[in-house]
Amino acid sequence: CAKIRPLTAPTTRMAMPALGNLPRLERLLVASDGSEYSAAAIHAALSMARRSQARVRVIHLLPGRGIGSAPGTTEIPSSLLEQARDHLDEIEREAGAAGIACTTEVVETNLHFYQEIVQQADQMQADLIIMGRRGPRGMARVRLGETTAKVIGHAHCSVLVVPRNTETNGRHLVLATDGSRYAEAATTMAATFAKILQAPVTAVSAILPSHSPQRQEEAAAAASRAASFLTEHGIPAESEVLHGRADEMILQSAASHGADLIVIGSHGRTGLQRALLGSVSERVIDAASTPVLVAK
């Protein structure tokens, strides 16, 4: 790997859109099903809210008489409703004890769950959706889950995917960048999180031997530009250009720096925009042992 010093005026033929203001983090939405996988997402939301003074809304989704309900079902069993409400009451008590503004609701829906989550996020103008990640590593879409993948694909805000038994304490952030507009969104979101967590950031670009000299130059410029942007906002930052497959290099960088958060765009510069989620992003979410923030 080669560490690249931030360039003051990178010379490149790649069009570089201006990086914008840092996004706010004031309203967080958590989708919970009461499982151990949701527990990590709830913990992450409360921890982030405590640091940022954000407001948290936790919804527990239950299927209505349409999608997912048994034939002839007319209402949700009272035992399920009671269990869901007990779960949410416990979350409210925990948030209240920590001085966190938190509301909860059991939501019965006949929509697909991903549609309900996206709709709820839009209604509250959420800045971030936080979801748990299910299962062991391997078989990305199966483990990631169709609901999570579709939420990332359809949501109008960023999505934080949290594996079970993980925390983000601000040890180090790894930002994946390739100079695309998706990477620009990831860069500004990484800056917001780095400021909240008071964490240093490494901006990573990956190149392959098959890439042209121009592409290699663009990769270095993209990483350097992201690091410069972060530094301008008072965030300790460096850039790296790593040689290998993008998802593997992102994970390698996270491991070498002891990072507890990876920030990545929903798609890369070569991704198909019609796809719900880029292949690199999906593989990173699937294999990461840390939370992954997918910037929209």
C-alpha cells in the first residue's frame, strides 16, 4: 500500500464536483423486530443520539392482514402486540435514563417492510436509518437481507447497518472513495460522523493492475481530495491508495487501522444506477465486522 499526502491542487482530467456542507444528524429512525440483531442497531442509535443530541424514533413492525399474515387472520394476536410494546417500553426507559429524546411505536402495516421503513423515514424527515445485520458472513444478499438492501436502495437518507455485538466508539473511520458523486456523499457524511465521534479518518481508494495510468491518478486524487476536505473541517485525516479489489482493500484498511466504522457510497463510479445497491457496497456490508454507513 502507498500512503499519499493530501494534494493542495491535484491535477486530473476527472470532473470533480464541489463537496458540499456537512449533513446534519438530528433525526434517527430505527427499525426493530425485537431480535438480538435489532439490539445492536438500537444501542448504536442511542449512543449516537447521546453524542449528537439527535432525536430517536424506534418502530416495531408487524404485518397486517395483507403481506405476511396467515390466511383468515383478522388481527394481530394480543400476545405479539404486548411483546412488541414491552420491548419498546424498555427502550424508552433506557433512553429516558440517558436523557435521550426517544419515541416508539408499534406499526402494523400491509406494505412490504422496506416500503414502510422508507415511508416512515420520509414522514419524519429522518437524517439516518439504523438497521441490524442478520446472520454470519457469506452469501451477501441472503445475509444482508432483502429488506435491508431495499431500504438502502429506496431510502432518501443514509443507512447505518450494524452487525450484532458491535459498537462505534470513534476509534477510527475508514472512508471508501472513488471520486464518484456517491463517494462525495460518503465524504461529507464521514465528516459529520467523525466530528460527532471525534475520530480520525483514513480515505481509501483502490486500484487494480489493469487500471490505466489515468485511472490510477484519479484514484490518488480522489483519496487525497477527501482527506483534504476532512482536514479543512478540523478532522485528522490521511489518504491511502491500495492495490487490489475494492471491497477487499476497504476491509483490509479497516482491519489495519482498527476502525470501528466504514463509510461508503451506495454505488461506485462503474455501478449501474438502476441497481438497488452497488456490488462493492454489498460485499463490504456482508463481510465487515464493524458497522457500515451507506451514504445516499
